Amino acid sequence: MTVAIRAPAFRTARPLPSAARFPFDDTQDFDEAFQRLIAAPDSLQIEAEAGGFAWDLERFDFLKQGENFDSIHPSLERQARLTTQFGLYEVMDGIYQVRGYDLSNLTLIESETGWMVYQYAFLLPASPFGYVTQGLGQSASSGATGLVAPTMEITDPIEEHIIDGVKMVFQLTPGTEAPSELNTYLPDMKALWMAENVTGTMHNIYTLRGAQVRDALGWSQFINEALQMFGQDAEVMFASHHWPRFGNARIQEVLRAQRDLYANLNNQVLHFANQGVTINEIHNVYEPPASIANNWFNRGYHGSVQHNVRAVINRYLGYWDANPAMLIPLSPADAAPLYVEMMGGANAIMAKGQELFDGGAYFQAVEILNKLVYAEPANTIGYQQENPGLRNSFLAGAYELRSPPPQGTATETATPDVIQAMATGLFLDYVGVKMDSRKVGDLAFTVNIVHPDIDEQYILELSNATLTNIEGYQADDADLTVTIDREQLVPVMIGEATIDAQIDAGNARAEGDRTVLTQMASLLTDFEMTFEVMPGTDGATAVPGRYDTVDAATGEGPFEVKTSSGSSVLPN
């Protein structure tokens, strides 16, 4: 089965942003990305043990068949051509990277006795009208993930260690790309590892997959510290994504411009906020200075200016825009019928939507057509987006309106070694999320949990339809006490066993009322990731269009999308 690309379903389309707005004469990224290639395999596909492919670059062959697609933002197309480069590259003598086989790079550093290694979805079909790139890389590979538990913790702001003969200076940068993040300088090699803090793009201050809003100003300050501490001497800079930067002048240029990117984003957004610009207006007001935006490595290939600026206001001021009507808004399903009726019904809205679309007023068209979630939206707005997260969001929404949710193989994150490294308290927090408070009624209980092998204790308490836990305590009046070695809890955590089963098998001991376990299990919900995003589309029938999947030989076949590998369309 292959994806057939058909002509657009809409009558007219406004041209994409002019390429003249962008510095296409700056080709240094290509020079840096392509140099020092050692070898690359012939195949662009890696088979998965469970069938299909864990990695498939062949689905992006359309990028080789032409350029300047009118359905891909020219800047995004340029980034996709850079991120499709694959193979084993030499960063410098003793440091190597495998790039182009995942969203992130695999970096190897030669040490005295071996090698040091560390390592970091997409149901929308890959095509000029669909998925093109994720900006940080082409895609995330599918299959199970692994985790090697750390043997050393960096806790001080700056720490120096010699690891297998390699001197490393660690710079702790909490609250930047992740709550726990660090840069690393190898002084003997004059090599600077910037993790995910400085890559070839603007990163996410708020990630569309959902996470706490990050600190743009703190991010800038940590880059500034790296510039002063390491950037004066470094001769090569590399990271978790994209290609290295060579030469001290280039390194300082990139560090300084990325520092200013995040600082300007933070400061100027707050500048506007203090003049009354709200969270629902800021993305239409803020623009980065041209001296920042005209660097390719500052473009929004992962984070976008539009959603990052809203995140800055949300971090400091919250989601409310000070309009009291927005304090308790109606749900979209309740509000939409009011708008549809007042605007004269579906036919009038569709006619006006087409008029706005034909005139290039894409956001205005989306604004009114969003009230008609059961109608086909003017989804060409997705093609206007330089940022792949925004592009994919528009196209995935349109895709869902046209057809049943696509099926694919999601990346498996709850693998045994990942679960093994998870604290018991974190697992119990997740159980609290899975519990449906509406089912609890007046049920209440207290459970003591004891891990004798690691001398660990918890209280798990259900009260007021809420499940909480605390480490280091035991309740005198517990309804149940469960004694279980931590390693015997792992099968329970990954869903291969229950506490009851572990007790029956002699792997755990219970004192008290075991019916508490059955009661708690009845309150839990197993989450499915195939829920609809666009309301009312459950069970939708296929509408012929750009994403039809047809037989390669006959050109015919049912509307069904099958990708060789898949995960979510949500960026990191």
C-alpha cells in the first residue's frame, strides 16, 4: 500500500510566503551538516522485530523528486532536506555521531577503555501534503524505549569529573529544555556539548504534546553562562539534534544569537503584557527582531513564535486574559450551535468560509468554520506553516474530520527498565491519575506499603475521592499492609501482574483487608491514545482527498492509511 497524492480539494490557494523574505543565500548549515561523513548504509529502512519498520526514511523520498513544493513552507522544506541526511559522521577525532535515524542523534565519545553513548509520531502520512519533518529531525523511531539507570548524579551548578580518562565539565541547566538538563565541556578536546539547549532551531517554551511551561529567561541565562565559561575556547559544538558547528567564531555566533532569541522572547512579551496585550493577542503582536529571526538556527522548526509567546504570558500571568466572560467559557460543543444559528446556518458559514479562503484569509476562515466541526475545513492553512508542529496540528485535525482515526504502532515508553528506574511514589501518583473520582462515592481506605529490600515505606490513602501517597511513613490504623520487594512490584507497574496475584504467588505478604485491592482496581481507567481530538468525528466515514491510500499496482483500494512506522504528531 502506498499513499497517492491527489490534486487539492479546494478551488484556489494563496501562494506561500515569498522566499525572498528568508536568507536562502546563507548555506552554511548545508556545509556543516554534510561534512565529515564516514559511511552510510545502502538501506534507508530498519526492520522491527514485531514487523514493519522501526525506521523508514524511504517515505520521505518525495523530497528527492522535486523542490519548492507549493504545499510546503519553503523554510520548512529546507529544514527537511537537512534533517534527512543520514549516516556516521566524525565531529572531531574521538567524537562521532550517527544522525538521521531518529528524532535525535546518537553521539559516541572515545574513552580509555571503550566508548561513551547517550540517545533520545507520526500517523499522518508523509507527503508534500502531509508529514514532512519534525524540525529536530525527521521523526521518532518506533518500538520500545530503554533506560540505563544513572550511576552518577550532577547536583552542583558546575562539576568537573574524569570519566574513563576523559575530562568533562558539567554545567547544570535546570528548567531549560527539561527540568533536569546539563551541558558538558570536554576541555582537552575543546568540544562543547549543548544537549538540547542549543540546536539548529528555536525550541519549545511550551510543547504541544503537553508539559510545564519552560523558563525562557533562565534558558537564555544558562546559554550566556556557557558562552562565557566554554564558548571562548571551544572549537567544535555539537548537540542532541542536528549537526555540529565548527570554529570558535561560529560557535560564539550561534550561542550569542540563541541567547538573545530566548531573552528577547521573554522580555519583549512581558513588555507588551505590561501594556495590556493579553495571552489571546500576543501572538499577533510580537515579532522577533530581524537580526534574530534571520538566522536559520533561530527559525521555528520545533517551537514556534506563535505558541511560545503565549506560553511566556501563561508562565507569569496564567491563562486568563482579564475578560470576565472568559473565566467560565462554554464548552465548544455548547457554544458552536449558537454561532451557527446566529450566522445563518451551515450553508451561509460554508459560503463565507470559501470566500475568506479564496481571498487568502485562512485564519478568519478557520475561525468561523471551526464552528462547523462536522464539515470539511479549509485545511490548506497547514501548508502556510513554517513550524512542523503547527503544520501537523492543522493537517491532523483536517485528517480526522475526513476519516476514522489512523492506526499505527506507537512508541512503547513503559518498558521494564524504564519502569524499574521509576520511583514508587511516582508510580503511585500515576495510579491517582488513573482513578476516576466519579466512581468513588464515599469509599475510603488506607494502605501501608513496605519494600523491605530497599528499606522503603509508603502510605497510600483514599479520602475525599482522591488518592494520595507519602514516602517514609506508616499508618497505625491502616486497612491493609502490603509487604513486597521493590523488584516484585515492577510486574505490577507494567501491567503483567496484580498485587493480588503477587500475594497468591508468595511474592508479597498482606495483613488486613485484601478487598481494598479489588475496590481500588475497579476505580482505575486504562487510557487509550486513540481518542478523537476534533469533537463529533468518532466513526467518521472516509472522504476522498489528499490522503487516500491505494494499491500501488491498480491505483484502487479502500480508504485506509497504513504507515510502516508510527507514533504521535506531537513534538517534544
